[in-house]
Amino acid sequence: MAGAEIEILLTKAVIDRRVRKLAGKISRDYAGREILIVGVLKGAFIFMADLIRGLSVPCSVDFVRLVSYHDGSVSSGDVRITKDLETPIAGRDVLIVEDIVDTGITLSRLVEVLRERKPASLKVCAFLDKRARRRVPFTADYVGFTIPDGFVVGYGLDYNEKYRFLPDVCLLRDIA
Ligand code: XMP
Ligand code: MG
């Protein structure tokens, strides 16, 4: 990790503006309803905290934690819930909040699992989208920013648990 270089991709000001807009759009789309926000730990926690403070509709929150198994750097597609929801979601308007869509494998599997629990509606809000990396078809209903391929950290995203605290989203260069 020595010698890793960091370059700002999205500043805090740019992020704040975009997150406020997203929260406004979500509030309009869910007017008159109450959302159950499902945050995907750990990466989404900062985005989720900012997003819900911009909402003008009531919401409650819950969290899941997932692990995806990788063969080397390639996701095998085996995604497991290691911390499940504490809330029954049948009949609820559920919005999954995730940090980043990469291959699409994690979110498509999570959507599949949660759909079986019969929510009234189920949508996905991803802070970042690396569209060029998709390996399974997946489109998030709300996206903060579409970004090019490259490993990003900050604003909740980590590299080996480091950098989550950075207020900007940064590109990490020179990692293996
Ligand atoms: P898939 O490939 O299933 O995986 O869409 C999405 C998950 O992969 C992680 N991920 C990243 N984490 N910087 C990160 O800190 C990145 O650039 C990055 N790309 C993918 C992330 O945990 C996401 O939930
Ligand atoms: Mg994640």
C-alpha cells in the first residue's frame, strides 16, 4: 500500500449538491408513502445518512451486510447475507441504498432475495455506478454518479477498511 496515490474524483461540495437532488427526486416519487430504507453495510452508511436527511417523506431504516465470494479478483456470483434485516418487509415500500454498482452481481442477488419477501415495491438507489464493469444486467432506479472504471475510496468506501472517513470520493492509484 505504500506509494498509493489518491486523486479527488468528486468533491464534497459536488456530492452534497447531487445527494440533495436525489433526495428531492425520491421524496417526490414516494410522496404520501413511508419508505423503508435498507442500507448495505458498510460502504453505504455515509451516503445513506446524508440521503435520508434530505428526504421530506418519512422513512425508517434497516441494514444488511453481504459477502460475495471471489475467485481471485473475479466475483463468483455467490452472494450471502451475513447480517439480515430486522424488519419484515412484506407490504412495505423498500428502497435499497448501496455505495456502488460494479459487476451488478451483489445487487441483482439482493433484489432477488428481498423480492421473495413480497414488499409492496422494491427499488435501488446506488451512490456510484461503474456501468462499464457490468457482468450481469442491472440498472439502479436512482444513481448519484456514473464513474469510469478505477478503484474509488472515501465517503464511506474503503480499501482494506481505510479511507472511509474522507469527505471526497477519490481514485486510488497504484494498488495491486
Ligand atoms: P458488484 O461487483 O457485485 O459489487 O456490483 C459491488 C460491491 O463491490 C465493492 N466495490 C468497491 N468498493 N471501491 C470500493 O470501495 C470501489 O471502487 C469498488 N468497486 C466495487 C463494493 O463493496 C460494492 O458494494
Ligand atoms: Mg458494498
